Amino acid sequence: MWAPLRSPTFRALWIASLVSNFGTWMHGVGAQWLMTELSKDTRINALVSAADSLPMFLLALPAGALADILDRRKLLAIMQTGAFLITGMLAVLTFAHQTGAGVLLMFTALLAVCSALTSPAWQSITPEIVKRSHYSAAIGLGGISWNTARVLGPTLGGALIGLLAPRIGNLAAPAAVFALNAFSFLAVVAVILAWKRPPRVSDLPPEHVIGAIRAGLSYARYTPSIRAILVRVFGFIVFSSALWALLPLHARQDLGLDATGYGSLLGFFGAGAITVGASVERLRARFSPDTLVTISSVGAAIGLLLLATIHNPWLARLAMVENGFTWPLAMLSFQVAVVKSAPEWVRSRAASLFLLTFTGGMTLGAATWGLVARAFSIPTAMSFAAVGLAASVVLLRNFRVEETARATQEPSNHWPEPVFEIAVEPSRGPVLVTTEFFVAPENARAFVEAMKPIRMLRLREGALRWNLYQDAASPQRWVEVMLLDSWNDHLRQHARVSVESVELEARAWEFHEGPSSPAVSHLVASRARLWDEEETALEEDVDVEPTGRFARWGWGT
């Protein structure tokens, strides 16, 4: 459990993040409590949670691409410095009584933008500084850091607000926790700047952001394990988000708690989360990830229902402990599954898709449950969310959360480098790669079945399109065709082909009966002068794309 702390870099980052997490939780209490002072409307109060999660939803994909393209160390340092400036300005405005509901929502969103642009990078650097066997322990330690701050941070934040409110007023008191959060970001910046991250070495230029996003989406689309995780994440979050969207007003209106009492609710939640974090390795050894997610979902539904029906503050605190057991266990199971199911080249983008799904569910859930609470009541909205969460366990049971073995993700490097008689510019494209097979008619059906998983591999490793064609004039001749955007993309595909594809290709290649191995051809789009019209000045450069008519006539049939 504590093995990752043997790494000096991880240890320093963990301590700095612990300090920052304290500031974050104190800031959260201050922002939510300040909003209850500024507005009693449930919709406006729920928007605090929405403003905190919406930027992540909008920026998760670009952030994941940037984390794979740019120097993560510099990206983290710049964004953490920006968070320091934003939070410091909010503290000044709040102390001067210049923060209204709109201003608070704006600064909450700006701070969330900084968090959105750094979150995929944070998740991606963990494999750089700890061993793969320590991934789950490192993520568990991150959870302990987060939840230790969750236990003490809200309590300290609520106590500080309660101490200062009689002296400087309810509207200015949260400025103190905003200021402390601002300075906590400086601790993270100092550690990041001291980290000597080795530079990346690659013969290929970095991907463009749009191309990187497209590659990440393709990987998730054609990887069943990633798709299953994302579906389960959304099913869990969209209902369980009712807890965070409605808890501040539930504490104030239904439980009659002040700022200190609300902070203690979050503290009891964190106490349950720390207990789970300390025992997560034993739980993972005993149960599969899918079983842990199922247990967590059912437990979270029970916790929401308890909170909705209990109006005694101390019993509500016990219900928050139960929620503290279930929510972090589900999140940890999802995060470890994503980290272990994605290879290095797409890990940041897989993390960004997880964050996109998480924050999208939080945003949708916060807005939905705020409206339901306004139409009925807060306990009723929580009860509806609990029923929906329990139902999602049954409805999504076919989407299993599993972890991919590392051996299948490692680059195989078994594709030989193509030899050309002409120079091919790296940016030249599109590129059409064909592989020719000769298969006996009686083996045709088995060959097609063996090629189906090949299609998934090609599309998730960079191909824009893929298909398998049979020659109508010579039925034993089959041609595998895949289209890539540029020659650089095909070279990246060479580096991405995994060990998993070796076995699948060997199984399909067994049906080939030609005199030699299947013939591979690389067709590259070229620029050529197609015509001169009566030797006049009408002479144009036209892109000759051999895939154009082919795609129009045959693609996907």
C-alpha cells in the first residue's frame, strides 16, 4: 500500500497534493456556503456544482490530447500558477463584499478550467514515477490524500468561516478559505518545477490536437473494455451526483446545520473514504473490479436513500460514512481499470474520456436533481436518484469493468519497415495500405471470422477506415484495405501495434495459401498534373487520391 512513497518524486508530489487538497476542500465549503448566503434558489445553488464540473466536460478531450503532446511538467506548472492567481483574486473580491452569485459562479468555472486542463496530465504522470505493479497503490494513496483532506478540510473550512463570520460578516468570511487555497497551489508549483522529468525521445513529430483527439475517440470506440468502463461510470455518476448537488441545502434546510455542521458531514464522508483507501488492496485481491463496482453502486443507492429519509443530524453523519465507503471504492475501481486498460500512447486521452464521462454525468445530474428538488423536495429527489442508481446496476450488468493485462498492450514491433523506391514525405497522404491473401473457398467463412478482431485493432490503432474485399473474378483472392490520414500516421501505427495483434494476425494468416507471405502494398496520394487544356495557361495541381472513388463506391459494403 505504501510502496509508491519510496519514489522521491511521487512522495514529494503526494505531500504537495495533500496540501493542495486541503485548500480545495476548504475552498469548496466556502464557495457552497457563500452561495447559500447569496441565493436560496435550489437551481442557483446546484449550479455551483455544475460550474465546477462543466469545464471538465468541455475541455477533457483537448486536455487529454495536450497532455500527450506537450511537456506535462510545464503544462502542470502553468495551470497551477493560473489557479493561484484566480483563487487569490476571488479572495480579494469576497473580502471586499464584491462577490455576487454570478461572480462566484464565474470564478468557480475559471478554477475548474485550470483543473480540467491539468487532470489528464496528473493521471498520466503516475505511471512515469511508479512501477506498474504500484499503480493501484499509487491511486489508492491519492485517494487517501484526497479523503484525508476531505475529513479535515471541510471541518477546518467550516470552523474558520464560523469563527470569522461574527467578526467580518457572513459574506466576507469565506474569503479566508479562498486565500488559503490560493497559497496551497504554490506548494504544488514548487514541487513540479523541482521535478527533473526526462524529455521524450521520438523520431516522429507530435500529433496535432484534432488528430490526437480523433485517435483517442477511435481507441475508445473500438476497445470494448474502455467502452464498458465509460458506460458504467456514466450510469453511476448521473444518479449519485444528487448527493453533491443537494447536500448543502439538505444540510441547511432539512437538517438545520450551520457551516460547521455541514463541514462535519463531509468530514464523516471522508472518514469512510479513508477506511476504504487503507483496505482497497485487500478488497482488490478478493473481488474482481466488476464486483467492486456493483457492490459500490448498490451501497451508494442505500446511502442516498438513508440520507433522504433521516432528519437527525447524527444519523445523517452515519449515513455519510456509509456513502464514504461506497463512492470512493467505485471511483478507485474505475480509475485503476482505465489506467491499466490503456497503452502508454493513449493513456492521457483515455483518462480524459473518463473525466469527460464523469463530469458530464455530474453536470447533467446536478442540473436534473436541482430541478427535481425544486419541483418536489430535496428528500424526494434523493430518493428518485437512489432508485435510479439501483436500477442502473441491473440494466448495465452486461458492461463489465475489467482490467487489461499489460503483456497484451506492449508494442510488438513485428511490422517490418516498408522499403520504397521513391522518397515519401512524412506529411504526405492519405495512405492506403493493402494486404493480399489467397484463401481456399471452403475456408472463406472462417477467414472472415478471424479477420473481424483485426478490424477492431486496426481502427483503434490509427486507421480511419478498414474493410475486407473479395475479388469477384478470382474468389480465392481477398484484400484487406485500411486508410490512414498521412504517412506519419502509418508510422505511428507501426509503433502502436500491440502484442495482442500478433496472435490474432497469426490466426488469420494461417488461412493464406499463397506461395509466400501475404503481400503488403502502400499506396500514397500524390500531386500530379492531370491535364493541359490546348496548351493554355489552364494548368492546375490536382490531388490524386487513389482512395477517393474507392471510398465512394465500396467503403463499408
